[in-house]
Amino acid sequence: MTLRPDAAAEEAELREYLGEHFDRRRLERHRAEVEAELARIGDELTLYRTSDSYLYDLTAFAMWTTKDPYRAEVMRAVRPGARLLDYGCGIGSDGLRLLREGYTVAFADFDNPSTRYLRWRLERRGLTAPVYDLDADAVSGGVPGGFDLAYAFDVIEHVEDPFAFLAALERRARLVLVNLLEPEPGETALHHDLPVAELLAHAAASGLRSYGLHHGRSHLVLYEPGQRARPRVALAARRAAARFAASGAGR
């Protein structure tokens, strides 16, 4: 993976936050650290609420250019000043970059070490933005609606019910932007095999506005629920869905 120009700043900020507890070896072996923590805990849902290894894992991903095309799609879809919901935000690097571009961003995830780090990052920058707890949302519906765009990058493959996940985004925003990862050999145990063909068909039938394939297996869809899809874009997504289904991937 290619490092972003601000990669060193991402690492330095985590180092500042953790102080003497920062361990660069954990950053270098971030994926193995998360897998080892999952093995110790033995439960995904507990891991997502307690993991400190994710501080390193998400920082490593934020140091790479992997999600640059996803954020670029946000900026093509809506102008600065638009209200964005970063759903499954983790340490919030995507939302922080979009805040810097002039967007209004709200964050949502479980209350965990990653969101506590995000709150510190916001305070460090002198920024005020809501960080909603998804556990509280399940009880009280605490994450509001009315957003211009809700996005989730490299999140949906972690959930049990991807269609319910999309429905949660669709209830809260006019536009939904999400990437769908094809499974690959050696995938982390935390990634569930997605029904990519069915999810692409759902987006194509739900006002699909743009579609792109990134990194060879990441299908990025932007759609507007309740509206008609753009015909050529929907056709491209349906063809991708057919290719995926014919390949037998994920079965």
C-alpha cells in the first residue's frame, strides 16, 4: 500500500495520545495484534467495544491511500457545508479530513477506545462534533436523521446483517455511500463474506448514482434511496454483480 503524505502525522498523533504506552511494533503488526486480541476475547462484539489494538489497526489504514478514492466520491457527491454521517467511524480519520474540507460531520460507533481517541482528537483540534454511541442508538434511536450523505468505509463486512446495516444508513441520509469488499483467501476472521451481488442489485434498484471498483475487489456505490437509478451506472453495477455471482465467490 502507498503511504499518504500525512502518514507520519497520523502515527505521531497516536504516539502523543498513548504517551509511554505507545508501541510501534503494534503498529507494524497491527493486523496480527487484532487477531490475537480476538483470540483472547473470543467474541467479536466484545472486541469492537473494548479493543485497543484497533487504535493501531485503524491508524495504519489511515496512513495509507486506500480510502482516498472513497472520500473523493463524497466530495463529488456533495459540496462543502453538507451534513455528513461517518457511520462506524472508528478513530474518525475520514471524518476529520472531511471536516478540514469544510463539511459538517457527525460520527457514530460503539463507545470504545477508538471513539475515545476520536474525542481527544477533536478536542486537540478545537473542533466540536457529535460522536454517537451505537449501543445507545439501539435503545433510544440516538443517531438522528436528516443528513445529506451517510458513508461507511470498510465497515459493512464486519456486520451480521448487511441489509439491515444499509437500512440504518438509508433512514438517516438522502445519499448513502458504502464500499462492498469481495472476500479473498486469508481474509481476517473479522470480515464476513458479503453477498456482494445481492448488495449491488439492491443499490442498483435504489437510485444508484455512481459505481466504481477499487483495489480489485472493493465495489463503491453511491445511491439515493427512493429515486430512480442512473441507467448506465445501474447497468455497470448489475454486470459487476453478475460477474461476481458467476465466479462463485463467497460461496
